[in-house]
Amino acid sequence: MAQPDPSNTKEVITEQLEKIEQYIPPKIGAGWGALGVKLTCCETIDCFALLAFSISRNDIELNLLGIGNLTFPKVKPADIDPLAVAEIALQARFNPLEGELLVRGQLTPKSYILSPDCKLTGGLALGVWYAGEHTGDFIFTLGGFHPRFNKPDYYPDVPRLGMKLQIDKHTHATAQVYCAICGYGVMAGGVLNVGFSSGKLWANFEVEANLLLGFAPFHYDIDIRALVSAGFGIFGPVEVGADVRIFGPDLGGELKVKIGPVSKTIEFGDQGSPSAEPIDWAKFQNLFLPKAEDVCSINAVDGLVKQVVVDDKEVWVINPKSFELTTNSLIPAKEALYGERRHGWSNTNTNFGINSMGIDKDELQTCHKVTIVINPGESQKNVEDKFKFEPILKLASIATWGIPRTSSFLGLFVKVLPPEVNQEQFIDNVFFGFRILPANFPRGGESHEIAVKYLQDETYAIDERYTWEKLVKFVPNSDYNEEERRERIQDTVHTNPVRNAILEALGFDKSEVSINADEVAKSFVFAPQVK
């Protein structure tokens, strides 16, 4: 295939756009565009990104493809490789109507550190869901998730951040790390493996650590494992290892030592510390909720004409024909009222409590109430029947609003167990507010009756409606010959008081206006007749 000629830019672009029509056919009311950016930062990082967008009457979508390369050091002798090269490919997608923002990145095979033989692998991901069935969920990870974490299907697959190094022909090393933040809390960890093999002799060392950190209630759980194994031919493997588990916040844990087939477990610290003491309402409110006046809010989604301030209060001017209001509470509700009417709960989930406070679902009562009145004061009147109320259902975090798992001794010393890492992270279809719409769109008003006599019309003639100007008939002067007529035209063009008066009225300096009267007079093929 012949390479495009850069000197024929217009033809090349036209040809390529015609080819695109095979894959992106034109559609009335829709359009798309793309923008490419290439930049260099600090002479070390080279980046290229392609941003493409599509827009139509009912949808809009943004997509980003990019690649970044970090080389250190950038300038080097020809016989020395850089100390580190990290090249990452990025992909991002944002659709406002679907309520999803998803960014993914992965290191390419060109990435290494210290030596081209020490390869770097892995990826990252960022996901935010603010609408749809996964509303309220989020995820950020470098290298993936905890081994026991039950990843939801809509979370992206992310490979471990890793390193592979062939030290010499007998020895190799691999390392993997990860960290993630999601609705459960924080998880992080990694594994290091070093292996040696020479003939029949082999040995292996491996150490692994995994951390779980939760905030509702606060707890941590750390697993550390170390294992040394070796063998020679048919003899082996011989293994020596230790597993350590540390949990808190009241430090406790256990140590398991293994030598060959023999193992011993040693407990230390507070063995009940994985279960935290329930917190009280004041502490829960301080940790998870804003000020009391900010817990509930109302928003104008549509129909807001303007906002004014009356008596130090904000007043909304709303279009009554098309408006939409939404209420939102940071505390989910088990009961919802508009006025004194109770909202139905056909598809709403009320199966939640307060996990960190140890409050079960049957012990928690929450109510979301909306009141709409006219003429506030002694003569106020409720008018909720003039509106339509629809529930706003979202996801609720189990770490905060889940049904607590508790432990106790004879009903005393109640403690809250931390959420399981592989359990569901959210409760779906939980009520957080109302969508408020007009019950009936306002009807147009009726006009007053108008007497027929005011609509009747009669015609009558008007004398002398127009005054016609009387023009004097033009009579040429027959005494002028051809040359004299041209001279008369020349004199008239050269000096004209009427023209000068008009120029002065318009603000022009007549001395700056130059007209070649000779040329005007000569421009006629035949000199016109003059008086």
C-alpha cells in the first residue's frame, strides 16, 4: 500500500473521511469528532492521547485512547540502556446518561527497571457509577484486588503490578503487588518469590502479605506467609515456613510455624480483637455524616427559571409546565411520607441496619417526609395531591448500612464482626429520596367573552389618501453641443453644493473627498442631454 503524500493534505483527509463512512455512517441529528494531542514533559515523559466524542439528540459519549512512555535517563550513551522504562496504555470511557466513568491502563511489554531482563507488568483501573443499577459504587485499584475478594462482574479485570527478573541462568525472581479502595475499605499486598535451580539441586523462597483495612467499624486484618523449600533429586522437598495473622485494633493474632510435616500454632494478644466494640450515634454521625442541616437536600433538576433572595431566604422561580425536583438524604429510609400519605414499598429494600453501631434491621427506624404547602402560616394548606412522587432508589454500602454480624457472651460484651471480604458490598434498591413532578400539567386559562360588535368591521373611503407629487417635464437645452454638454457635466461634478451639504451632515471632511470630474465627463459614450 502506497504511503500518503503529506503535501496533498486536503486529498488525504478527504479520502480517509470517505473510508470512515463504512464504519461510522452519517446520521441526521448526530455527530462526532476527534482530537489528538502529543506532548513531552520534562524531556522524560512522552504522551499521546486521542479523544473522540459522539453526540446525538439522546446521547453523548467520550472515549480516550492514549499511551505514555517514561524513560529514565532520557539522554544516554549508545552502549548504555536506561535505568527504567515504563510505557502504559490508557483507555477511558464516559457516558453521562449511563452514569459510568471507567478508566483502565496497562503496562506494555516494553516496560522494565534496572535491566531489560527485569520486566514490569500490571495495570490500574478507576470506576465511578453515579446512575443506573450500580449507583453509589466506586473502585480504584493498582494491580488488582485481595485474593479473597469476590470481585463484581462489572469491575474491570486488572493484572498484578509485577516484576520478572532472570538474575542468572540458575536464579530468577518475581514480585507482585496490589492495592485497592472500594466500598469495603482498603486492601493491599504482594508476593516475592526467588528460585534457584542447578542440576538436581533446587531451592525456593517465597514471602506473601495481604492487608484488609475497614472503617465501619475500624479494623485491620494482615496475613503474612513465608516459606523456604529445597530439594536434591528424589530427596525433598524440605520445607520451613511460618504463617502470621495480625488483627486489631486491639492487637492480637496467631503464629503458625511449620518444619517439614510438623507444625505448631501459637496465639498472642487479644483473640477477640477482630470483633470491634459498637460505636455510639455521636461517633457515627461525626465519622459518616455532615452537619445536621446538610443531611437532607432538595435540587431543581428541570424547570428552574431563576433564583432570587427575599428576606435573606433563597426563593426559586419554577416553570409550572415542566419542572422536576428531587429530594436526597444521606440516611436511607424505611418509611417515606408525602404529607400524611405513605409511599408504597413494592420494590424498595428495607433490609438494612447500622453495621458499626451494631443496630439490626428491626432496631432501626428511619423516615423520609416531604411537605408542600401554600400560604405558609395560620392559613397554610397542604397541596401534596397536586404533585406526583416517585422513589429514588440507590445502592447502600454494607460496610455502613449493612446488618451487623455480632458476637456476645451470654448476651453481654456485644462486639461487631467486620464484613466478610467476599460478601456483597452493597444493598440494592434502598430509598434515598423522592422525584417530584406535576400530577397534572396546568391547563391554559379561558379568555373573557368579547361582544360581537367589537369584532365587526366596516370599510369606508378616504379622500386624498395619497398626495401625488407633480414633476416638471424635462426639456433639454438644444443650444448645447456635444462638447459643451460634457463641460457642463464636468463643472457640476466638480462643484456641487448639495453633495457637499450631505457629506458634512454625515461627518465627512469635504476637502478629503476627491472626485475626478474630467474622467466622469469622459466616461460617457454620448454626452447626455442637459438643461
